[in-house]
Amino acid sequence: MQFASQPLEDDPSVIPAVVMAFMTDLETIQAQAREPRGRSAHRAWIEHVFAPWLPAHGSPDREALVMALYAATDVMQWKLLRRDFDYTPGVTEQIIRRL
């Protein structure tokens, strides 16, 4: 799964990319998310892309923020909003941005 590869500057445009990526191959993404390698890759992606907003390594707030971003961009959030509640991609994106 490939989302944004560069750290974000001012516009968190990664959210539309996440929403659209999940629409392409949900089963594969869910399978990857259950594997330790998939989870560590998702975390590494978060730490890279959201680097401008993360506290310094070793900061007590860093882990909590990384985990909040992980939860907000996890495939199960997308599945809940898109598949279970039938929200449009645009509404799903708005909700994820609020998380």
C-alpha cells in the first residue's frame, strides 16, 4: 500500500490518499494490517509523513500522538465509516480529519 511518501508540510492531504487507497483493495489491506510487519510499516509511514507535527523522539507525548494518528488512519476506521455506515469518501475524509 502506497500513500504519500514525503513528509507533510501544511496541508494534511494524506487523508484523501488514505481514503482512496482503502477503496482499492480492502481485503489485502486488512490482511496486511493483521501482520506485525504490516503494523510496523504503517507506524513507520506515520512517523515519516507526519514528522513535522510529531514531538521529538523521546518526548512523552510522541507515542500518544503516533498511536492517535495510527488509529485515525487505520483501515478499520475506513471500513466502519465507508462500509458499515455507508458514508461517502468525502464525508469519511472529513470525519477522519476530525480524529
